[in-house]
Amino acid sequence: MRLLFGTVLALVIAAAIGLGATWIALTQGTAYGGVTIGAWTGWPKNGTQGIDPYARAMVARSGELPVGSGDGVAFYANADDAGLALDGRCDVLLSGITPQARFWTLTLYDPEGRLVANSAQRHGFTSQEIIRNADGSFDITVGPRARPGNWLPTGGVDKYLLVLRLYDTPIGMAMRTGRDAPMPAITKRACL
Amino acid sequence: MIRLALWLLGALLLAGIVHLATVLILPRMATQDAYARVSAIAPVNAVVPIPTPTPEKAVLPFMDPAFEVSICRYDLSRGPLKFSVPISQAYTSVSFYTRSDIAYYAINDRAAGRRVIELDLMTAAQRAELPENEDITAADRLIVASPTTTGLIVIRALAPETGWIPAVRSALASAQCRPQ
């Protein structure tokens, strides 16, 4: 009787903890092997056959296709430089330069990877569209209300993430620090 | 007391096994992965344009809206495929994914070095069967070996400004992916 009780208890605990750990690992975005520079994190390995099992499971679950490593690298940011979650009701300033690449695109998504509806019908910028400062750097205001210059509308959603994709870039798995790859700073400004 | 601790230890070990097993099995069990989503709109061995993502509707999550995308869902069970796409003005890349959405090869217009990206796609077994003494050398002919019999070829062409879209679309429209 005691043996039966113990077995059932052990199995229940094992199933609960095991499945719970899987669920948390796949929903909280805790994939290994990421390269973090400032607020940005990229997983260059996800575009190769060396993709780790957690990232594979996440990709299978979300239904996305990772950017192939011969094509480019994607960097994700869901918080600003101070670690505060990006909030679509606040103005956020993106400023600086990007690592070397032939083209880059910056896109705003909701946490599920959908584009966010907005009156300007703008979902991102490409490196060709952007208005630059005299020294080649750029400033983009990400916020709910129209701004002069480069304005990326958030549509007022409470949570979003920014994806910076570098195409045809020498940046890859060898890179580790901001000196190799200068990423734009993300600073929070006033909120609605 | 010791007995209970042993039971808990056993349970934790088992929990670790359950966790690893589910993570490893999930890619095989996923019914809404990219391949499944593309299969719903793309026939086998044909290049199909994927609609540009909008806030309401997107075939795949996290698509780059600056790109025009076409996909060839391939099946090599009847033999190798010939693939070609003319490169557009800005940036064109071709990425290859296995049946389980792993990117195993990607090439862009600059690496291809020509006006057309042209290659042969085959399985490792089909490649081994190729006669070696053919006149065609490897330099003339890019051969890509697919780890799986089925998979996806994703053609991405950048439209850096909205005015570019028609030209980029027409370049993608002449992409080909057909059995040899």
C-alpha cells in the first residue's frame, strides 16, 4: 500500500515538475547560447544546424523560421537599457549605430510575433529609409504619439519587442561584446 | 523520513527525464510549426509567394515586413530539384530549412556572385549517386545536400523602400523550383 502510494506520488510530482519546467523554459525565452549586447540578445546559432534543443522546441512551438546564418542575424529587445520592460504607452528613444551589415531592418512586434496595427501603417524601418545624423548615427522615437524625425508607432500596446535584423553581416558567433558590435541604446522617456 | 526523501529524490530524477524528453519530442509533435503553416498554402515543388505580413494576418510569426518572400516546399523523394531565382536590386537571399525548420544552408546574392542564384538540391544519397566523371565541375554547379527528404526553400528579397516592391515581386515571380 505504501509502495503504491509512493509510486503514484512520485509520478505525479515528476510529471508536474517536468512539464512545468518545459513550459517555463519555452514560454519565458530562456534559450541558451545567446549573445547579449546592451538591451539586445541574439542567437546566431539558431540559424545553423547547431541550434540547441530548447531553441528548436521554441521555434517549433512559435512557428517561426529563424534567420539562416548565411543570411543574417536577428537581435531581440523586450526591455530598455535599464531593464524596464518596453511599454507601448511610453516614448522610447533608440539611438546610436548598428554593427556592420549591408542592410538592416528594425521591426516592432507584439510578444507573439505579430505586427502591431497603427494609424501610420509603419511597422519598422530599413537602413535605407532612416534619416541619419551628420555623423551617421540615428535616433528613432518609438512611442504611441506621432513625432518628428524617425517615428516608430507602438499603437499603444502594453508590451512589445523590437527586432533588429542585420543582413549580410560578418557579425556572428565569434562576437561577444559591444566593441565588436555596437548596438543602439534604448532609453525610456515620458509615458502617456 | 528517509523513505520519503528517497521517494522525492526519485520523483525529481524522473521530473528531469520528463522535462528533457518533452523538450526533445516537442519539435516532432508540433502541429503549428512553420512547415505545417506553409503546407497549408503551398503545393509541393513549386514556388509560392507568401503574403506580406499585416497586423491582422501573417502566415508565420516574426516575418520581416521589409521583405518579399516566396517559398518552395520541396520533396526530393522522386529525385533532385533544380532551383533558380534572379537576384533583385537590393538584397536577395535563399535559405534552406529541414522538415523540422532547422536552417541548414543560406546563400545571398553577393555570395552567389551572379545575376541568378542557381543550384541543385538533393539528398545525400542522391548526391552520392551522381556520376563523378561528368564534364560539369563543382564550380559551375552549386549542389546543396538536404539532410531531410522534405523541407523548405525560402527566398527573401528586400524592398528597402515601398517603391521597390513591384520590381522585387516580379524578380521573385520568375523563381523556379522543379524536379530535374
